[in-house]
Amino acid sequence: MIPHPFPWCNGAYLTRLRTPELPVYDKYSGTLLASVPQSTSAEHDQFIHAALTGMQHLAQIDVQARADIFLKVADKLSAQKEFYASLIVAEAGKPLQLARVEVDRCVATLKAGAREVMWPQEEVIPIDFGRGSGKRAFTARFPAGPVLAFSPFNFPLNLALHKVVPALAAGCSIVLKAPPQSPLSMLSLAALFAEAGLPPGALNVTVCSNEVALQLLMDERFAVFSFTGSDQVGWMLKSKAGKKRCILELGGNAAAIVDETSDLADAARQIAYSAFMYAGQVCISTQRIYVVEEVADAFRDLLLSETAKIRSGNPAEDYTLNGPLISAEALRRIEQHLAEAIRGGAQVLSGSRALQFEANLYAPTLLTNTTPEMSVNRDEVFGPVATLEVCRNAAHAIELAGNSRYGLQCGYFSQHLGRIKSAFNHLRTGSLIVNAAPGFRMDHMPYGGLGDSGIGLEGIRYAMQEMTETRLLVF
């Protein structure tokens, strides 16, 4: 099933590596999918050299050639959609219906890259007055240099492409460290870029230990570091990155607000889906729900009804929405969060139990009577757990939603324009999503958080700006 379980460097698989192997397991059945040789310190300079020569190769092809490469990869990926979806199901435990959506989003990401690489990056600056009389000025963007990127397990293809595509579009080569839990999808996809005509060294994909990853991070020859993962790890890595420009997408504990003017049934449907799909292992999964007192009972009943409809089980089955957690450690972490909340007086409305310990499958769980200090509200749970709390009014709900060290996305269900404006003005969050759950995302839109949710923006055009440097010419 797995054609290329090897690191990819300088346009070829490193098939002769005899290094400690990383076992990759099916997250539901536990069967071994592949053993991937890990890059060691001995290959450090090999990847760096490949990236440096890759920069030179990229400089020799124009933007039309880059756009054509993205479109060719998109076509190849579309033709192999079921293979890649099945691979994502197996190695990441993502339900099949969601894995198919991820592949579709990968195609959209590649096509967005093809559009954005053709978009003018120059800007004319008006200076023909005063001391600048008779002069002209314009800015141009230049690739900052090789990019080092660490991608997460939960979107093993699309979030990797959110680093790869803007880097290549901007003219930067990239070394991508694939996630140890789910590296196979991106290792396989690397060959499609070569088949599409990408120069050797422009894209390199490694699997390595944390120690080797830190060595790569501390190498000054990388100009940009892009990371998606937990806030604790992200900020620690930034402290080791030296002078590199850092793009950190660090997740959050996304809130959804429901007021009395909203369509309660639609809000309940969207929020249940957002909270429990893929076992809540999405950084913008709905985790905290605030409903105004006037409609609290009606909304709670609707939400419980929608939660009961969530299908849990084998991610390879068409109707499964809540599949396995990524590991036994993740399941234990969920149980610790819930035990703390229940000891503190939280009430269980649904779930709060393992369905299959051997498959790390946990029931969709809804709590109430929680407090802001509990870890189920304070931290990123990253599991099928959400809290539901009643608020006096919309202003109170906005206040509670904003009581977080994170600030990635927030959903607000309302038909009241004034309240929406107030929420937008007062919530310190990267995005406010109206009449949709906070998990809404399109791959070309700007995406990034505030506070502990990170720095910098993803979304192809915006990530390209992060990976380039602006220079000014006056003449």
C-alpha cells in the first residue's frame, strides 16, 4: 500500500538509509503500515545543501512555470484521490469522508498557489513631490531564503501544502519535517512534484527525531521557520530559532456564541459537527459554547440531539465522523481533563467515556457547569470535548468568549448586526465567523491567531508575504 516510505531529498528518495526506523501504525487497527528510516545528524548538511541548490534552481524558472507545476500536481492528486484519502484514514485516523475533503482542499490549495504566483508583488510608491520631485519608487518582494517547516499530524497533506506551496510560489526552497504520527502522505506526494517538473532540492521531506529537528532549526542557513502544533512546543521552538522569521500556527480553544436571534437548529447542527468531527483534533474545533439564557434550554436539547447523531467508530467507514484519537497518550490526556472538571463540579451532559480503549476511541462529550479556570476551558483539549455554558445576555457571552489566552477563531450565531460589530471590535481573535462554527476555513483566506495562538499568517498569498522580504528601489 505504501510505495515510498523514505525521506525525500534533492529530487530522490533516500532508499539506502540504514538509520533507526520510525514505525507508522494504522490508528484504528494498530497494524504496522510502514517503517520509515529517520534522517540523522549525518544527513543534516545533505538536506541543507539540497535546499540551497534548490533556491538556485527555482530562481531559474519563471512564475508561469511554477504555476504550471502546481496545476500538474493538482491534476495528479485528483486522479489519485481515493489512494491519498485512504492513506490519510490509515495513518492519521481521519474519517474517510473528512479525508476525501482534505484531498479536495489540497487540490484547492495547489490551484490557489498557481493563481497567487502570477499575482504582481510590486507596489508603486508615490514620491514625486517635495524632496522626491522627479523621482519614482517601487517595492518588490524577494524570496527570504530556504524555509524550514514542521507540519502536524491532523492534516498530513493539506497543512503541509500550506507551507510547501507558498514557499515554492515565493521562490523559496523548503525542507519539511513530516509529522512522526502520519508522515506517509507527504512522503508519497513529494514524488508528484518531481514528476510535474519541480527542480531538485526545491522540496525536501524528512522524518527525524526531535533532537535532529532542533539541529535543523538552529542552522542559520534557514531564513524562515513555519510551524503548526501546540503552543507550548511552538513558543519553545521560536526561542531556539535565532534570527529566523517565524510563522507559528498554535491552535486554541475556539468559542461559539449563540444568541436568541439565531437559527438554533442550524447552530446546534454546525456546532456538534465542529466539536466532534475527527475526535475534535482540529485547532479550530468548537470547544467552548456560550448560549444566552433566553434560549438556553431549547438550544441544549437541540445540541444533545445533534451530538447523539455523531457516528463513532472505524474511520474507514463512510458514515463515521468521530474516529480514533491519535494515540493512547491523547486518550489519557482527555481523561485527565475530564476528571479535573468533574471533581470541580462540572456536569456531564453526554459522553465522558472511552468507547474502544484499544482503538483510542472516545465518545463525543459535552459538559456544563464548568468554570473558566478548568483546563477544559483554559487549555486546548484537542479531543471530542466541548463545554456549554449559559450567559445572561449577548454582551456576557462575548465577555466569556474573550476570556482566553488564545485567539484563533470564534463563531457567532446571530442576526443582530450591532452585536456582531461589538463582537468583532472586542474579541481579540484572528477571525470572527458569523453564523458558522469557528471551524470554518477556506484555503486561500488569511488564517492566523493572536495571543498564544501564534504569530504570522497562513493562506497562500499571506504566507508568501511572510516568506519574502520587501526591497525599495528609488530612481
